[in-house]
Amino acid sequence: MLQAVYGAASRCGIAVSEAREGFPPELPADHELVRRCVDLVGRPAGTAPYGTDASELQALAPCVVLGPGDIAEAHTPAEKVRVVDLAAAVPVLQRLAERSAQG
């Protein structure tokens, strides 16, 4: 894909520059943080092809991407989250924080 972009840009006399994020956050499925999240939300862990600041933050601590709403709508011009989904996320994040504090 990158070769195609650079090739097209070169043919059109356009300069291309890249700003890369860190590597995607990919903890093993048996990592304690992943297991805690799976337990709390009641769904298996998965991956999504979207950028996130977790790529940079994972240098500080293990990261998972977890939050309310539909990931397909996140960070798009039509991004939205239902109020009921926001409200439901609060106790999940509180329990996650409590479990993490307990070790």
C-alpha cells in the first residue's frame, strides 16, 4: 500500500511524508489485564484496525482499548455514543480500577 501511495505521489509531483504511531497494543489473550476486561464486559477480546493513543501509552503500562459505543463510529465525522452506553461504562471502569488496585 505504501509503495502504491509513494508511486502515485511521485508520478503526480506530490511530496509525501509519514507520521507513524507506535506499534498497535497487542497483549496476549492470557494477560491479566485482558482477562479482567473480558470478565467484566462478558465478551471475548478482539482486535480492530484503528489507531489509538494506546500505541504510545503502552510504553508506560499495559493497554487495552475499552469503551462505550460502536468502534466503527469512533473518531469519525459522525461519531456518537448513546447516553445509556456512557452510563453503563461507568460501573465497568470503576470495577476495573478497583480490581487493578487490589492487584
